[in-house]
Amino acid sequence: MNKKAQFEPARKTVFFMVMGVVIAMIVMVFAINLAVYKNNQTKLPSEVKSEIIALRFANSASCFALEQEISDDHFIVKEGIIDVEKFNQDRMNDCYLLDQEKGYKNFNFRIVLTDEEKELRSNNYYNNEKDELTIRKEVLVQKESGLFKDMLVIYVQEGFGR
């Protein structure tokens, strides 16, 4: 009887167990690297995210955009035209109100109409020293006396919890 032949199946079993663990680890590392790569490729820069959110201020009727009645119960939103009557802090809070406890993690805005010299802030906006981005948008302002050109300046603070 050959004693060497008795240990051969045991060696093969150990070899296949070790190789199974090594191959599983290689597959896991590859899957993690693939997921990280995909996330990095689809990640939007914070400047783009904040500009998309800031579009609401001049283009949404629930914010400051002019709304005109064309017939009973039918309104048209005039994008890019600010209704000066809507441009107040209460409307800002309705338009973009953040949770007091978690709002510091989001984008916070300070909005200025330069010719009107009016300024509004989101509820978690902190002093002017930490603005990461400034967005300038030429808009029209609707007053009782007509339409006037103005510059809407939006100062953006990116949340502290990011």
C-alpha cells in the first residue's frame, strides 16, 4: 500500500479550499472597484446640483416667477420674470425650507436682486464668509409700473455635513 497516495486527496482538498477563498476575494475586489468606478463616472459636481436647485427661484410659480391668469383657473408661468410682490422671506420659506436639524447638510442660498436691493436667505444660511459658489442670472422684474431688467445673484453654501 502506497502511503503517499493516501495524502494526495487531502492535499487537493486543501489546495482547492485555499484557491476558492483567493478567487472569491479577487471577485469581491473587482466588484467593489467596479462600483466605485461607476459612482465616480455618474457623480454630478456640486456646482451643477446647486444650479439645478437654484433654477426654481426664477422659474417656478411656487417661488418668485410671475404667474399670469389667462382664463378662469388657468395660469401661465413666465419663467425668468420675477414678481416683485412675491419676492419676500415668507415666500422664500415656502419655496425652499430646510429641516432645522438636518438642513445644514443641504445647499443653502442667499438671493439678491441687485437693482431692487432686496436680499433673501434660506433658513439655514450662515454668514457670508463661506459662499462656495455665486450664480448670476439676468432676469426681468415685474413691478406695478412694468418690466425692468435686473440681476439675480444667488450665493450658495454647500452643506457642512457633506
